[in-house]
Amino acid sequence: MTDVTPDNPGEPFHFEYDPAALRYGPNCVADLDSELTAHDGGRALVVTGSTVGETAAVMDPIETGLGDRLASVFAETTPAKRLGTAIDALGAFRESGADAIVSVGGGSSLDVAKVLAVLVASEREPEALGAELVETGTITVPDSGLPPIIAIPTTLAGADLTMVAGVSADPETCPVESAANGGISDPGLMPAAVCYDPELIATTPRSVLAGSAMNGLDKGVETLYARNATPVTDATAMRGLSLLQEGLLAFGDGRDDDWVYQTLARGLVLVQYGISRSEGTTLSLLHSFGHGLTRTYGVQQGAAHAIVAPHALDYLFDRVDGRRALLADAFGVADAEDPATAVVEAVADVAAALDLPTRIRDVDGPSRDEFPAVAEAVLSDSFMANAPPALDPTPEDIEAVLDAAW
């Protein structure tokens, strides 16, 4: 598919999408039992992290919504998205008699739940799946037998309306011979339903929401300039970016009311809609930088995005159009004399409002001597394939962006 630009509005496109059922609204988790019924689930294992699992303001409405459909709660996920955690969850799933999964929390819990679904459906032992992950960087997803997943995000990272999941493994936590990082992807891993409950998002500590927000925002940014952009995703991403910008600036200014969380939840839905499809994802340059900075370093994903996004966008707009007019329209700066500069400033303004770091040197990231290795990781990231066709980054280009972000 050739580049889609405002000057070529009649460009052919293909959009095949089978999303989750979407529920939005305050206390929408009250209908979890009926959502399970709609997707042929009987009783569900709730998969979450220890902090969320101990937060009554989150768990009480979820457990009430499930009623006697609650099989058990597995509250042991970690940011590492470990295969070993999913194996432990498999034991809890089988012991509880569950036949469905409700994942609650941020990207780690939502991803572990998808890995758990693969383990449930697989006829192979965990040792074999671990060996495959180490050898290939992924795990084969069975053609059938995947239990339905209902996802309930409590952060703004945007890891819910997707058919992919990250997964890691190391000999200390699961039966593998060496450490590995990878991911799984399959249309069957798209959740059966996602519940966007702004009241639950509001329970998450403000620092955690701020740290996740740039990851979600950049999903909308990249969807507009991705080589597989479509008019459908243009529309949802533009509206989603507008809502997130408005909500995040107010959130960063200290506003803490229902309107803020409702605006953020609606924006989160829209920036994700249609970005994860069987033919690929719209994630691109910014997420490749994020992966390069986080996979072997301790920097948090949202912080990595906050640091690198303005500099990566500067580079993008210097080399290609990057659909800057659409982005400027989404961010409300269409009348700017220089739309590209205005877009970069708008993204930087959101990061500043959230009080996120702005320099690599200020986080637990790479040293400047390690930039060549980071550049290699960025360029080899699978999401780089979705960059605009005319963009042909070199290692030197990537290192220059990192230097600017230093």
C-alpha cells in the first residue's frame, strides 16, 4: 500500500477488523456477569497485580459484577510479564474450575492474561512453550480452545484493545534454559470484551496514570502516519487524540473530577480502535524507540515515550510529511504557521503537564556509549515496518535522535 496523504484522499485501503465488544461508562463492570454469558463464559479467574488486587475500590465492584461467576482471584502479575507468572496462573485457573479470564490493571496484567489463555488452550507442556519462546521469540497460539478474556484497564497505556502481548522468561522463574523476551500475536487473543470504567481508572495513583499516558497518546499519533493508515483509523485516532490532549492537560493541571476520567477513558478507546488487526498494527517509530529504550534498561515505557517522542517526531517531519496536517488538526493547532513544529510542541506540552522526564540522562536508561546498541534494537523492532514508506532511517539517524534526547 502506498503512502496515504491528504493530497491523495482516494487511495485504496483494506480494513478488516474484529474488535472486542466495548463497554464504557461509570460502573459498567456491574454487567460483567451478562458479558460473560454473551461470550459463552461460565466462571472467571480474575488476573491482576498485587496492588490492584488489594484495592477494594477496584476489586469490590468487579467481584460484585461477577457475583457467583467469580471462580477465584490471581493477584500475582508483575511488570515483567513473565511466562512463569502465566504458568502459576494456569494452576489457579485449573484449580478454580474457571473457563474464562477477567484481566484487570495495566498492560502487564492484560498481557499475562493473554499468555494464560494460550497456556489453557495448548496441549503442550509449559517447558515446551518456554523452549519455543527462547528459540523463536514467540509462542504458537492454538487454533481453538482459547478461553474468552474480558479486559478491564485501569491505566492509560492502551494495552487492552489488541491481539498482541509481550512475554518474558528467565530460568529463575520458569522452566527455560536461558532468558528471553518476545511476544505473541493472534486474532484469537483479542479480548471478547473490554470494559472502560472511568471510576476504576480514577482509583489508580496519579503518578501511575501519568506514566502510562504517553504510551496511549502515542498510539493515536502513530496511527495517523503509519503506512497502513485508513480513513477509519484516521477518524478514531484524531478524535481520540483530541480527547486525550484535553483530558491530560486538565489532569496535569490538578483537575480530579469525573469529567477528567470520563474524557480520558473515551480517548483511550478511540486511539486504540482498529490499530491491532490481523494484517498488522499501526504502531511504528515511537513505539520502536520505546522498545529500544526499555527492553534492556530500567526506564519505564511511558517515560521513554515522553522523552523521545518530540525528538523522534522532529526527525520524522524533517524527512517526510508525516501527515502533519491531520496531526495538527487533531491537536487543535491547524492554524499554526508551521504545523509540524506545532505538533511537536503539543506533544511536549502534554508530557510537561504530566511532569514526566524529558532527558535520557535523568532516567535509568542507556549511557551515550550504548546508543549504537539501542539504535540497532530500534531499527530491528518489528514496528519499524509500519513507518511511512519514504522514511528510511539509518543507525546514524537513530543515534542522532537519542543524542537530541540525551
